[in-house]
Amino acid sequence: MRSGLIQRKTSETQVFVRVELDGSGKTSIQTGCGFLDHMLTLLGAHSRIDLEITCAGDTGVDYHHTTEDVGICLGLAIKEALGSKAGIARYGYMILPMDEALILSAVDLSQRGILCCELSLPSPKVGDFDTELCCEFWAAFARSLEAAVHIRQLSGSNTHHIIEGVFKSMARSLRQAVAVDRELMGEIPSTKGAL
């Protein structure tokens, strides 16, 4: 099993993340933010990556530090689980419908961390979750995983559906990118010979 475990403690959060890339999508998520827990559960289920995530954060302030730090730790845990990246597909993409929302996502496990995120979210909050934190999560994730991540909203009018579509689409893109490509015979998927 390709696994990663990250623990991170700051004055704002204490985060634990364990991932199993070759899992079945089992999740145990407790971040103190119900909406984030819901999105991370969807991420695990649709990527087929087993996720165990706990976070004790300064949620009395807001969910910013919790969301960002969980994104950082999840990216680091997946990076650890990938090791040298020998034999992986490297790229993944998905155009995913979530009711009226349509979300495109693409991932390159390139060792070049960047997020290009184009979302138009009608509501500033879903429940008590600040919707701008969706892009904050994926920015932190992309930087720590060192992946090029593209997320684009093609349509959508319901903020919950748009964000849920983002997490499901990204899950499917990740599922493709981290998969072992049997045709590569363990080779690094780059002409440079390293990722």
C-alpha cells in the first residue's frame, strides 16, 4: 500500500492526516467544520483514496486556518505516499456534472505547485463555511503536493453544488493521476527522468 502520514502543529491548528492511495475510499474525517468534513468525505469516496483526517483548530475565529492547514497536510501526505512517482499516470482530468453545476478539473503531479481556479460563487457562505475557502484549500493542497491544479466552473448557480462539484471532480482527477500505469513498467513519467 502506498501510504502517507503527516502531523502538523502550530499555534492555530493541530492536524493529523493519513492516506492510503490504493484504498477503497474509506474516510474518517473530523475537522470541526461540518461542510469541510462533507467535502473531504466526498473527496475520499470518489478518489478511492482512504483518508483519516483530524484537526483541532481555532474555529472560534473562523475556518480559514483549519481549511488551509488541512489542505497543506493532505497535499504533503499524498506526496509522501507517491514516493518517487515511478510508474504513476501523472495526469488526471474530469468534467463533472453536479446538478446544474459543471466543473472541469485537471491535475499534473509535476513538482511545480500552482493553482489556477476560476469559480463564480453566488453565496459568500454555505452554512457557516466561507465559500472563498474552497480556493484557499486547493491552493494550499497544490503547493504542498507540488502539483499543477486547474479548476474551472463551466456552469452553476447553486454554491453548494458548485463546491461539491469541485471536490468530486478533483477526486476523479486525482484518482487518475495517482494510479499506477502498468504500461510504464515503473518508469518515471517524464522525459527528464525525474518528477
